[in-house]
Amino acid sequence: MVDKRQVLEELLEAMIAEDEDVTVRAVCRRSDGIFKHATDITRNEARRRAVEGAIKKQETIRTAVNRSTKKSRGA
């Protein structure tokens, strides 16, 4: 049996590393059928929190990159 939690974590990390927008639907598309519907993620508290955390992490990374890019241009 597939460990869906582990698969989800790997998908989220890959999406962040590749700078792909993290959304529940995007995770479903990348999961090769492991998560067939968005509700497979959103109805499960732990999975939903994992996606929400990944979205926040991605926003933080993008903000930091944008700030450093602006600073290097202004310098």
C-alpha cells in the first residue's frame, strides 16, 4: 500500500523546488492518480495542513527571492 502522506510530502517539496504553484488541484494532477480528487486532500486534516504549509513556504521563498533580486538591482 502507498504511504499517501510520504507521497504528498515528496510532491510538495518537488513543486516548491521547481517553483510550480502549489495548489490542491496541482498536487492531484502530479500525483499520478494517488489523489484523484481535491477532496482526497482537503477532507483529510493532516493533508490539508501539509498543502497549506507548503503554500506558505513557497510564498516565503518567493518573497525572499524577490527582495534579494530588487536589492541586487538597486546596488
